[in-house]
Amino acid sequence: MEFECLDIENTVGFEWDDGNISKNEKKHHLKWQLIEEVFFNAPLLILEDPKHSDTECRCFALGKTDDDSKLFIVFTKRVDKIRVISARPMNKKERLAYENYS
């Protein structure tokens, strides 16, 4: 089954709630603006997360910010907006996969 979150071409923005904005900043020191940058920079690797996709599409993205920080982002797509669930710096395994992809 292919989920619509794999296709972010027709998104018009981001949907944030207070919990997610503060959680990512407190836990990983990532401001929401940095997280959004990843979706505008190439290369961007988006993969389906089938283990967590029972009730809605759930995907993860491997990408980089404008200052080349590499992030792992879990997100869903709600109608035409990206809703970030969590974000953190890539671990070594993710970084290697991303570098081999790009």
C-alpha cells in the first residue's frame, strides 16, 4: 500500500501544534524553522513507515538543513499540509544511508 505522505509535491505548508514544536526544541534543540528547511533541500529521502501506519500515513524523511545539519524526521500528511511528529539529528546508520543515497 502506498501512502499519500510519500508524495509531498502538492503540500501548501506545515501543521504544527504546541506540543510538537516544544518537544523537538526541548529534546533535540531543533527549532521548527530548521525542521521545515529539510523539506526544501535536496537530496530529500522519504520512506514509508509501515510499522506505524495503521490509521494514517506515516513516513520518515532523511534530509539536511540550510547549514547542512542532517535530520531524521517522522511526519504525516494531513490533506495538503505536512505535520511533523518528531525530529532529531540522524544517527550513524541513517547518515550512512543518506550519504549513499545522495
